[in-house]
Amino acid sequence: MIPADHRASSAPRLFSRRAHARSRLVCFPHAGGAAGGYRGWSLDAPWDVEVRAVQYPGRGDRFDERAATDMESLLDDLVPGLTKGFTGDELASCVFFGHSMGASVAYEAARRLALTGRPPAALVVSGQPAPQRTRGGDLHRATDAELLADLRRLGGTARDVMDNDALLEALLPAIRSDYRVIETYRPSPGQVLGIPVTVLYADDDPEVTAEEAAAWGEVTAGPCEVEVFTGGHFYLETRRATVLPRVFEAVRAALPETATAWPSTP
């Protein structure tokens, strides 16, 4: 259960506290996703990495709130929760992770924080073209049946959800809003980031090409690494045993050298 003090708040959700955490992985869900999708990651995290996840309005414990329909209003909602949810030192040790739409949201949140002098330590993006290669689209204007067909095509929605007509009817407005956010998103010009960026994608994912993935290197003056998997758009689930260690490796790599050593064993 999500702690009561996080309800109706934009602060990132915490599922499993790491008392000796040296870094925090802050996850941004895909279109139609919710913070709870990262609960398993929080349980599988190493002892020194604490996993949190942002909760977009209109889903999860924020279901009764109006979903954002553009990137700017979504950031207006989320970024204050990031700055209030962490101390300065904690935010400096955060690594942002986003999959699909979440990659673009994580990137733009990092840009906003960088303008205040408080950027995250690193950014890990997954399954999404670089911002300047965004494809756009108009599925957010499509019929419910066409929107559902796209969800089935991508395969990231649980079968028990897809088979529950009443639940789908309740979730579709937020899903449609998410599609509108990413399909109308265009990055604004501005200074590039100065932090490490790790790019993960599947070579059989129709939503991102190798060229579109490599273009993430243009968003930062820091190092950029690209790693390829297989497993379709939601390879995060089909290749989880391989992907998750790679994500945590990127988190650990962002720690200062003086903080990377494991504690000695007896």
C-alpha cells in the first residue's frame, strides 16, 4: 500500500525504503502506466539503490484528478513534487528513468531541474526516439476501438485489464490524455544537459529505430551510451532479468567515485 502521506500528492511514490541508499532511481511511466508498475523494481533493487516512481494525475491514487493533456502542464504538476520530495543532496544522487512516453517526461523534468541548478545525476531512457526525432501522431483523436487496438499492438497492458471492459472504460480517458501528451510534444530549444545519458531500446521495437535512439546523444554534453536488446516495445518485461541489472548499473555509475565501494564483509 502507498503511504498515506503520499496520497493526492505529486511526490514520487516509495514502495520499499532503503535505509542506507546512496542513490535513488526515479521512474517515469509509459503512456497509460502508473507508479505501481515499478513496485517490483523497488523490491529487486540493490541494498543501496532506492526506487521511486512518479504518479501522473488521473491514475492510481490520483485517479480522481484531471489528467494532463500536454507536456508543460504535466511538468508543472510533477516537478514541484520532485523538488519537495528530495533534499538537495538526495536530488543530486537521483537518476531518472523513463520508458516510452516516460523517457520524454523524464528528460524534460531533468531539463527543468537543470535550469534551477539541481539536475539529476544521470538519465536513463528506454524505448523512445530522441526528443528532436519525436514522431507525433493523432491516435489521441481516434475512436476508443482504435486506441485499444494500439494498446494491444504494443502489448504493455496486462491481459486482465484488457479483458475487463468496465476497467478499460474507466482508464481510457487518462490513456487518451497520455497519448495526446506525447503525440503533441515538441521539445523547446535550450541548453543541453550536462549529465550522463544511457539509452536502452529493442531492435525489434517498431516505436524506435537505431538512428532515433542514437540521437539521444545530442541532448547532453555528457557521455551517452546506447544498448540494444530484443523483446519488442515492452522488452523491459520480456527481458527483465537482463535489463534491470543494466539500469541499476547506470545508477551506480552515476555515484561519485568515493561512494561506489561496497561495504566490507566480516
